[in-house]
Amino acid sequence: MMNFILLHAGTPEAQGSGWSFWIMMLLIFVVFYFFMIRPQSKKQKELQKQREAMKKDDKVVTAGGIYGIIKEVQDSAFLIEIAKGVVIKIDKSMVYASADDAQQDAGQKEADKK
């Protein structure tokens, strides 16, 4: 009986499990892509569009939590006034639209629809 089990393990039917392994790996990758990678890349593209649309006098928040108003837009940075007469230079990738400013924009858009 033991010889039959050992001989049967080497048959092509038992080796077919290699394909099922690769199919499972492919399915895991597809699920990972649609639930993790794709939504994150969409969010990054949306954030990039927001940064490109920022202009002088927009309220912003830096990645460090500093609130300010854009005073000048440069190629890869913003000059932001954080207090009266205090202007700092921040890389564009570290700036987000202010939540207060975004809420006001959303309120204006809803008012425009009515």
C-alpha cells in the first residue's frame, strides 16, 4: 500500500498542483492591485491635480500641520505666509488644500447648483 502512494505521488495528476499555485498567485496579485494599488494611484493623481490648481491667496496646510496662505507659486515650491510678515518656502509635495477652504468651495458649488 505504501508503495502505491509513493508511486502515485510522481504521476502527472499530482504535479498539476503547480498550475494551481500560479493561478492562486495571479488571483492574489489581481485582488491586491484592485484593492490597494489602483485606489492609491487615483488618490495621488487627484492630489496632484489639486496642487497644480493652487494659486495665490489659497489657504493651505503643510504636511507638518502649518496653516498658511500662498503668496507665490514657483516651479517646485510655494511661498506661504504663516503669520503677518513671516513667509516660508515649502515644496509643493508637502502642501494640501486647507479643509476650511475646501468646505467653502464645496458650499459654493452646492449654491451654484441651486
